[in-house]
Amino acid sequence: MDVKAEVLRVFQEKDTMLDSKAIAVELELDKKEVSKAIAQLKKEDLIFSPKRCFYQFKKIKKELQALFFSLAPNDFQKSRWEGVDPPCR
């Protein structure tokens, strides 16, 4: 299988920040090969770097943003307080 696809699979399974060394150990590959695959995935905007030398899968964050922005503010407030008196301010 393609190294890039294997690296992406690891990111999807772990759902946390990973560095190239940890991925190389898990996949039993050379760190340089993993670093090249990470660079390609970053160019394709599938992963991002929340911290220097660590990377994380990006698709989940996009899905959450889409879900968050799909709710109108009034819809969110209605669903949250439906049938309940809102607290005093």
C-alpha cells in the first residue's frame, strides 16, 4: 500500500497529535519516508501542525466547523432552552 495512505490511516485512527517518529515506529517504516508523506498530506490540506513537529488529522475539525456554523444562533438557543425557563441574568 502507498506510504501516504498508510500515514493518513494512522492519523485517522489515532485522532491526536503525532510526530513522524511515532508514525514511523508504528508502521515500521523509515522516518524520511514518513516525513515525505506528511509533507504531501500537509500540502493537500488533510493534516495541520498545531505544535512544532507534530501533526494532526484536519478533516474532523472541518466537519465540526460545518456542524457548528450550520446551526443558526436562534436554532441553538431554542433547542437548548426548549421547555425550560432560561436562567436569570
